[in-house]
Amino acid sequence: MADVMCPGLPGSWLNGWLAGLGATVLDARIRLHWSDRGTRFAVLSSPREDPLSILSKSWPDPEAVADLPIARRWRSVVPMGRRVTVDVFRQRAAAARGHRQSWALSSTLTDLAVEKTEVLHARFDPPVPKGLTLHDRLFPVHRRATSSPQALSDALSGLSKRIKANGLGFDQTRVGSLADDTSTYVDPIIETLAFYGLALLPVRGMGRDAMLGHRWVRSVQRAWHGRTGQKERFRWPAWQQPLDRFGIDALLDLWNPTKRRDWPRLGVHAGWQTVEYRRRGSADSTRAFGAEPL
């Protein structure tokens, strides 16, 4: 088994955790687990070939990113902006059925939660200024990501330079302090990998109650937890056994963050939950998530 240690992807960093998942989504031969000491960083492995070589070869090209079903203009269907009506979503869903990247639609939008005539977004598809869509945010960082094995190694080791960009829009580490440059900086490779990690986090809703005749206006994304009236928090684990994307999918179904005594049976040795960025004022549109250990 060829292992690649990734100290640049600590499990306590939400985007680092998502990036680890994203590597397994880009190529099913890649497996992921987390070191069980210190910062619990990601470890990528593969039975036969160097994981970095596999990841470099399977890196999405511009055509693949342009062909994501969440693109503003996609094939011959109606253009889709930030605000998506039920009819527009229905057209996209019908056209994307069977598409190899159809998960991009079901991990960002759902018509099982509707406000007036618009479908709701996932928590990892936050609003940003100028009405930019998640695809609008992904495309420029992907364009600036270098997919050579060395560039990937630098990013996964935490050695690559960040670029001035907002990225996907929910990483707390992109936000500078008031005492420093207040511009946002992201690693384009990590942002791209984190986007593909969303493939394992579909969004849904409660749909319509035929008896009561109304809809629940609330979207629910996988692994987000919260009681009625409380703020939801995303909770995620670190595990010790190498898992491909399908094994991770099964683990996320089985893992219950509140049942700590069951964690060892699943190989889970650590877990975290989101801490939402506290905005500086009513005019501050920043969205971001930090983390605290469970």
C-alpha cells in the first residue's frame, strides 16, 4: 500500500477534511484515513500506484468543470443563477439524470425545500455578494490550480502559496484579521478538492405534507445536526482504516456523533463540529465555518 502523508489537511480543518474526501471522489482507487495522533491529518493511499500520480491523472480538466450541471449556462436548458425556481430546477434535474456529475446538483440544491417559488440551497452553498453561484466561485480557483504531482504534494503538505480569491465561500482560514490585509486568500487546489468532497454530502428537505397542505421551508444537508430552534452544526469524523469513497459513504451513514462509545467499533478516533463565523456587523456578508472538537 502506497501512503502519502498530508499534514496540510488536518482533520480539524473543515476544508481540509472535505479535500480528503474529494480526492477519493476524483478517483475510486484512492483511499483515505486519518493519523490517530496530534493533528489527525489525512493519509491518502492506494494498493498499487502512488496516490499523487493517480490524483494528478484524474484531475478534472476545464471541460469537465464547465460541464457540471450547476453551471450558469449548461447545454440547452434554461440558464440557472443563484435564485433557482422550481421549474428551472426541474429542467436541470431531468437533463442531469444519468450524468456522471449529477451529484453537483443534488449536493447544492433541493426542491424538497421550497420558499415561495424557489428551491433552497445546501449549507455548503452559501450566498455571496453579486449573486455568484457556487460554480461561478469554483471555476476561477480551478483554473489557477496546478495538478502536477509536485503541486499536489505541496498543497497536501501545506506548503503551497495561497491566491487572492474568495473560493467556495465557507472556509474560515481564508478570512484575514482587521489588523492585517482583509482580503481573502485560498489554496486553489484545496478549494477544488473540497468542492468534489461535497459529492458525499447530498441535500434534501421534508417535501410537502399532503395532509397539512404546506411545505417545510428548511433544507437538510447530510451530517448537519440541530434541534428545532437551534443553529445547525456540521459534524465530521476521523477514522483509522483506509476507505474509498463508498466506504466513507457507508461510514457517514453509520457514525453517530452523540454515541461516543460506538466510535471505536467504526474505527473513528476523533470528531469535530462547525463553529460559525461571527460577522462584524449587519453589513458584513462573510460566511465561514471554523471547528471545535467533539
